[in-house]
Amino acid sequence: MAKTEKQRPLGICDLCSSQMPTHTVKGKIRRYCSRECRNTANSRAGAASRTRKLHERIAAGSWVNPAMLRPPTSAEQAARARKGRLREVAAGVWRNPALSEAARAKLSRPRKHSGALAEAMERLKQPGVGMADLTPPQQDAYRAYAREMQSRRRARWTDAERAAARKKWREAWRKRRTP
């Protein structure tokens, strides 16, 4: 690969046209004022061949989207979302999504559950709280709800799923029965 010659007069950067010393410490003619200018110029010079090669790989079908090789983790996505939100806050354009009309309408609707069941669900969300910490009416309401949900889930099972579950239950029962 042949080295390109200096384009601008001595003492002027080939990329940004700023003033600079004419020669390096070793006596060579200086082309760029800084490493940033040199790296940018080299990147721009190779961009055409990189683009051509990329188009050839796409046409041949050998190109794979890098995002598919390693999709972002939930932590990376959360970090990106946080950065965006902080940028909006700094710019003064962020608005709390809970204050929108749609969110207010949703939040003002009655909750799905009420009474002892709602209280039980709220208590069980707290860390370290179990069924023993609930009052007897809350326990009864939660157990009835759990049984109802379990029966609904089982009603949607296919015959193969039902057979697999029965096999698993029989195996567990046999393990409990054998000493």
C-alpha cells in the first residue's frame, strides 16, 4: 500500500486545517496536528473499501448482524434507558409517564382484586412475609384464589402435558412412599 503525500502546505493539518509544527521530532514532515486527526483521516480513507467489502458479504449472504451474535442483556438495556432518562432530565424535557392522561385513567380504575385477597397479595409481595404471617381470612382468600388459578391453568393443558404431569406426580408419590 503506497503512502499518500501531504495535501496542504507545510504547517497546516491535512484534516482540520489548523496550524501546527512543520516537522516531527525525528525530522519527518508532519501531516496531522494530533492523533485524533490522524486516526480520523485513516478511518475515512479506508471507509470506501470497508463499505464495499460489507456490501459484498451482504450480497453473498455471509453477513450476520452483530446484535444477533450477542443481544443486549437486561442490565445493559436498563443502563441505556437510565442514561436516556437522565439526558432528558438534564435537558428539562422529561415528563413522568404516570402523569399522562392514559396512565391517570388506568390508575383510577378499580383494582382487579379487593378485600382480604388484595391485602394478602400486597403483604406477600413484601420480603420475608409468608402465608403464616397472614390473617386467617387472608389465608383462606389467597388459597381459594390459588386453587382457582391452578385449575384454570390445568384446563388449558394438552393431553401430552397432562400425561407428563401425571407421570411426574406418580414418580414423586413413589419416592415418598419408598423408605
